[in-house]
Amino acid sequence: MRIVVIGQAAFGEAVFKALRERDEEIVGVCAPATPEGGRPDPLRAAAEAAGIPVLPTRRLRRDENVVQRYLDLKPDLNVMAFVTDIIPESVLFAPPHKTIQYHPSLLPLHRGASAINWAIMQGDTKTGLTIFWPDEGIDTGPILLQKEVAIGADDTVGSVYFNQLFPLGVEAIVESVQMVREGRAPRIPQDHSKATYEPITRDEHAMIVWDRDANQVYNLIRGTNPQPGALATLDGEPVRIFEAERRPDEGGTPGEVRAVGPEGITVALTTGALLIKRLQPRGSGKVQAAAFAEERGVKAGHRFENGTPAP
């Protein structure tokens, strides 16, 4: 079965290598173009090293010559592994077996590009991945298979993805390709009445309101780590909070600094407290909260205010 892998980044590279290790016939790859003076995308680099033809993903939408080069590969199946561009129907539906795609949620829940973020921000205790057959909608196509994972109380987007949904997703794609090749891949319609769709997580979704329920504040921080970071304000300037822990400390106004120590900055919540361990001031990289507090003179009694849009 002739396969074209469409994807990018470390996940796309891992899928490409896993399929080749199982002797699947990859006849082409679609990956981001290499920026001038920049480093090639990992999937592109792996394909080029293996001598596999590579097409620029974004040009599939606007360059008929690139689409024709894709068609000339005569694929039987497209495998989409972490795709952020819109793929035209002329490519999606061209192969005899059409296209299968990875999505990091249990569809129809959490459609959209920030599925893991929203699952955590909304306090879900489980999520998973779906391999599905994309159609004209956004994450609306029939389901081939799903795998479920737990979201721990202190999990972040990074830990759920890299520790669970990344490796499990590679395995699921390999399994799905085998099912397609053997003619036993189902097409289970999604129950659209249960669908949820959320936008890409941006600053307007990441602003902390300190007097909200403590779990909501903590979920927001976990659900925006490592990107874009939960926004708060200190001394009139925005800061992004990343790594944090819940603490049982009591007392104080929500947002008030209760203590500063070598572990970080302890801030009061509506119930308990939050130990901020890593944050990012405006115009700086991510830093340890203890070092930030020492440099800025942050002490008990200071107060973090609600987040505001970063300039």
C-alpha cells in the first residue's frame, strides 16, 4: 500500500520512522517548507535523509503543480500526523483509501487545534486520541479507532502530550494503517449532538481571575503550560505563569503573596494556595520564580492582580 505522510515536527517524524520500521511503503511526504536560513522541519529532514520525495504542505492549497506532483505519487492512503494547514479535498479524497488523521481528543469532544489545552482547563479527568477519516468539516469525520488516557490532578498539556498522547498516537497510527491495509478499518459516525469545539488557546483565554474557584485557576495554569502561559499582572506588568503546584496553606486575599522561598512564590487562592515555580516576565524568557522574586523584590504582602492582554 503506497502511503503519503502529511505532517510536521517530532510527531510527524516519529510516525514516518515507525511506519518505515514496519516496512510500510512511504512514497512521499508533505511537510513545511524550510525557511531561508532556518532548520528543516524534523519530518522533512527525515524524509530527505531517506530519499523520499517531499512536497511543501502549504502549497497544496494554491499550487496546481505541487498537487500534480502529489497525484503523480499515486498514493493508496494519506496519513495525517500533526497537520496545522487546511488540506484541500483534491488531496484528502484522491487516494483509493482516502485519508486517516490523528487528533488528540476523544472525538466528538474537543474538536479544534487546542484539544488538550481545553480538556485540562475544563477539568476533565480523562482524554485520549482519535484516528478518524477527515471530511469537509473540522474534525467531524467518521472514527477509525480511539484510545483513552487519564489526566492526572497535576498534569499539564506538556505531560499529557509527551508522556501519553505522543507515543500512544504513533502506535495508533501504525495500528490504523495495518487495519486499512487488511480491509478491517471501520468508519464509525461521530455523534454530532455531543460535539464540542474550542478555539486555539490564546491570551484572551489564558487570563487568571484570582477570586475564581481555586481549581479553575489551577486548571487554567496547567492547561496553558507550555503554551501560551497563564496571564497575571504584578506591579502593573503582565507575567505568564507556567509551572505551579497546589498547596494547603490558608488565609489571605486571592492573589496575595503569602511567602517567598527557594521553591518559589506562594500565592493565596480562594481555598489553599498556589506555589508558583516558573514564570515569564514581559520581555524575558522563562525564569525560576524564586530568582524572579529576589530580583524584583517580591515579598509577602505583595499581590498578583488579574491577567490582562499582553501588549
